[in-house]
Amino acid sequence: MKSLSYSLSFLSSAKFSRFGLAPFRLLLTVSLFALPVFCASATDDQGADAQGANGEGVDAEGANNASSNDISAKEVERYTVTAERPYYNQTLNSIFPQYTYDKSNLVGSPHINDILLQSPSVNLNGQGGQIQNINIRGFSRWRIQTLLDGVPIVSDRRAGASVGFVPPSFIQGVAVIPGAASTYLGSGAIGGAVDLLLPYNTDPNLQIGWSSNQQAQDYSYADYAGNTDWNLSYRKGNNGSDAQGNTLFDKFEQTALFIRHRPENGVLKEAWTLYSDNSDIGKSSSDFPEDRVTTYPENTHWLGKMTFAFSNIFSGGMASSDTSSTDLVSNLWWHQSTLDTHILRPEDRINESESEALDFGFDVGSNARINNWQVNWQVQLMGREGVTIDEREFSLVSSASGTLVGESLLNETLSSTGSSFISELAYALRTLDASETTVAGIADATRSFGDTSLAFGGRLDWQQQSNNADDVTNTNISGFIGASHILSPQWTASAYLSSAFRNPSLTERYFSGETPRGTVLGDVDLDTEQATNIQASLSYSSNALAGSVEVFRQKINHYIERTTVSEDVQVYSNLDSATIQGISYQLDWLQSQAANRSQNNESDHGYWFVQLNGAWIEGEDNIGSAIADIPPHSQRLTLGYEVSDVRLFSTLVYRASKRDIGDGEKELDNVTTVDIGAAWQLNQRTSLQASWRNLTNQQYYVSADDKAAFAQGESVQLALTFLL
């Protein structure tokens, strides 16, 4: 319980000094945004029930995915009543299948990405470790949008945003939107998006987890009082090892707190905040330890969101009998983040950087029903302020005296070399100092014509990016049209055509400095990526079986790639175009437990469940050369059996070899991995879970990144949950 006591006291020792005046600027921004909305509601005597922008509360789990089996009936009821999904989820769900993924087949997940990898569209990208990013259908880095309960997670790292700062215990499941979604989510969603779904707790519980590979510890506590939920987590892992016993530099320590409040009355419908402090994070890389040792000494995140709903805003008797309007709904969110990076090149130099950013946004929207069309509209304002990266370089000089000066990491790493060094400051400079403002208007419409559903929408987007010397303005238009047709009670076909865009990131435009990969130079004259996406799907659904197959093709003009111009020097540049295409499928089968019960008159008769999915993806530029980030073909099979209070499951993953590689990648051999697990409900208040990951101890790289480290070898996970 010592670790749990540490968790309870983390707020008193958290380092808020890095935030400086940012919280006060944020408070001022919040006040300015909220003032006109509160004024508009001055005549509203009663608070409206919380609803999504389409005025309809929907279950946080998708229509094609069952709720997690480890949720009590009481919790499911509360979660269904109170949770809403964004209106665009319902719009897109009307024209092609949407899926969410839960944690029921995972035990003691060391990373939130383990939940995401259940989707056939998602793969790992980058080098590895706790700050690991993902890939959706061959798109990664700044081309996919990650959200936490609707709050965009943006990063200035070239690898893209990582959600490793969120403890897995804080997440109930994830929703994956494959394909271009710029109409709803803007520049960052040219390749798709994932939304992490935060849970609503009903019973106080304590969870304790342990993993053998990293000797990792995981403690979390969740509770609620009235309309307020909270989760507290403390996690720590040592360096793990690969299948051959080699050390992986993937250690970490994490403390996090999440609080959500839902007032019963008033215009404020929900407010939540999350603070996460991450320290001593190792970067798992093939460069470790001979060439580079990269550590993230400190990584903090403070984010939150407030949702407001106002009634009778548009009432006044002017609407016709065929036109109706629901509440005006608005959201205000923020995300303050810091990241420190320490790069040691043994016997050469040390590079240190400190980055921070304040991201914020405000949207307001509503909907109306006009001539049988469901029409939604929204206005968005988003900004990034104080986006800075400060860098220092220290030269390592031999010291005859044997005195070591510098970070403890330097002492620790070099002590085994038999040489001694002192560090001398070579330079200190600011490699990035920029800001960004985006204003956008969105509208969509949906209607059913018998067995056919039709949806279309558009976005007008204006963005300005600035640093001390340059201002760059971009105006973009994107849109989509989709249709779904019911072929029979079980079969549905759909098609989706969309345009998308991606403005260069602040790093791609303005950054010039040192990274774990060497010197990287931005280009202020980069063109905006423009894309056309088309996909079609065929889906089947019955009582026991559900599945879909999708084909997709996306062409991107002015594709931005980072290329190597000399040893340790890389630049961003536009390619003429690139094309990514492929096919994915998903199949879920659940033996009818209800039928078994009725036939055998047994309440605890067991049943089988099977999940099978996979994808084949390829991508090349306009001259036929392979582009980076295209994942190997992969197939995933999960087979399980549940009876009474016991759930057994196993997962078999086959990843094909990869020979067509892009710049900064290496070839991969095929690999097959096996995981097994079980969950026992020991009594009404205690449950135990156990799993054996990488059962056959396979040695393989986590991705095709040329700096990627090997994956962890076999590992046993245990998790114990107590209802208090």
C-alpha cells in the first residue's frame, strides 16, 4: 500500500511550475468563451437533459459491439443513460459499420494501445516503449486524430500523439473511425481517428496489477459520490527484456487522477478533468545503448472538458410544422502538456529539450429536422498557444581527473566504459516558438428513403500558423457523401466518398533542431496535403453472427514525407502524390447463451465466442516507390469460452513479412504470436484475471521503423479487482 499512499499524495508534489501563467491564460480564455453562451441562456429557467448535438443520447458502445462482460447490470444501465457520443458517430454509423473495442479479452494491459490493436485497421508505429504511437490503414503521425472523450490530443513529436499518458484503467473502450474524417475533425484526421471512451463508475473498486517482464506494478482506485466520479492510478515498470533476454529501455513511472462531475440541473451538463504525471520514461529503440540513450525525464498532461446544453434558444414560433430544433450544445476543452527529452550519444554529446503547449477549443452546434432530413451544424474554434521547444547541447570531454559532471543518466551509462567525461555547454536555443488558430463551420444532413440511408456534409476551415518571422494562412474545404442500402434483414451494403486535407504541422513548418533521429529541418513553404478517399463495405448481422468487409482507396496529393539528405540530417518535403489502398474485414460470432439455457434449463450453461479480423494494405508514391508507415498484412483470431464465473480466451496474431519499405524503414519477417488468458469471479466482490502474453516467446520488431526495438518476450500478467 506504500505505492497507493504515494498516489494519494501526488498532487502536493506535482511540478506545476512548468505551466507558469498558462492556467491563468486558460481561465481567461474559458471565461471569454463561456460568457456569450451563458448570456444566451439567461432566459432559460430550467436546465435541459444532457444530450448529444443531435439531441439523442446513445450507448457509448457501438451497435455492432456488445458491452464488456465484466460490467455489472447496474453499471451498464447508468452508463447507457448518461453517456453520449458525438453526433458525427451516429451520422457515419448510418452509412457504414462503426465498431468499438473493450478490455474484456485483455489482462493487466501495459498500454492503452493493446485495446486499439483489436481493430483490423490499427497497427503499432514508431520505435516502441510507453510513448508508442499507432497507425490506421497506413496513416500515422499527424495524419490521424486521437481524442480522449472528444478532446483532441496533439503532439509536436514527429512520431505523432501518444496516449500512453492515460492509464488503461481509466478507459472503458475505444471507438475507431477508419478513413478520412476531416469534415468533422479537421486537419489531423486525414487518415481517420480514434476516440478513447472514459468510464462511468458505479461501485467503489480497487485494482492491483503485476507484470513479470517489466516487474510492473499497477494500482488504481475508482469511486463515485452522487454525480461525481473519480479514478486514481499509480503505475511503474522497470526495463523489460526481449525474447532473447536483451534489455529493453522501456521503463516508466506514472501517476494520474481523473474527476468527472455531472450536475443534476443547470446549463452545465458535464465537467471533467484529468492530470497525468509521467517520469523517467525510457525510449525503447534499436539505438540503445551503443548509439543513443533517449529518456523522457518528465511528461505532464492536464486536460479537461465542459459540456453545456441550452433549451428554447431557437423557439419563437418562426419554425414551420415540418421544422423542429433541439437544444444548443457547446463544448469547451483544453490540454496543457510538457515533455522533456534527454538524448545521450556515448562519448560524444548530450542533447536536452523542453517542450510545452497549450491546446484549447470551443464549439457550439445544434440540429433541426427539415423536410424529413436530420440536419446538424457546428462552429468550431481551436487554438494552440505557447508551442515552444528549448534545446541545449552539451559536449562530452575526457577528464583525466575522472570526475563526472552532468545527469545521473550520463554517469550510470558511461561508468561501464572505463572512461570519464565532463559536460560542457555547446549551445542553448529555442528551436520552435509558434502558435496556431483554426476556425471552422460544419454541416451535415441525413435521411432514409425506405431501405436506403443517405448522408452528406461539408466543412469550411480557416487556419493561421505563426512564428516570430512568418504567418501562413490556409483555407480548405472538405466534404463527404455516403449511402447505405439494406439488401435483406441480415445484409447491408454501403459506400462512402470523402475529401480531406492536412495542413503541415507547426513542427514540419518551423522546427529546426535535434531529435533522437538526428538533426531535422522544417520547411515554411510546405503545401497542404489534399486527399480523396473512397470506401465500400458489405456487412452482415444476425443474432449470433456479425461481420463486415471493407475495401478502401485514398489518394493524397502533396504528400509530406521526411527524407534523409545526409547522415543524421533529415528534411520535410512534399511528394507529388501517394496512394494507399487495401481491404479489411471483421467477424464476430457469439454462441447463443439464451438458446442454450432454454434447451437445457440451465442458467450457467457455457458458450463460445470468436472474433476474427485482418487487413491487407499497400501504399506507394506517384513513381511507384513504397512510402513509409504502411503496415504488414496481419490477421487476428480470438477464441474464448465462458461458463458460470469463468472466462477463458486466447488470441493468435499472424503478421506477414514486409519487403517493400519506405524511407526510414527496415524489412520485417513474418511472425505468429499467441496470448492466453482467464478471468475468475471469485465471489461477489473479488475477481482475478491472469494472462500469458507472447506465449511462444517470439523475437520480432514492434514495427518496420528502422529504429524500432524488439517486442517484449513472454510475460505473465495478474490483475485483482476488489469491490469496496
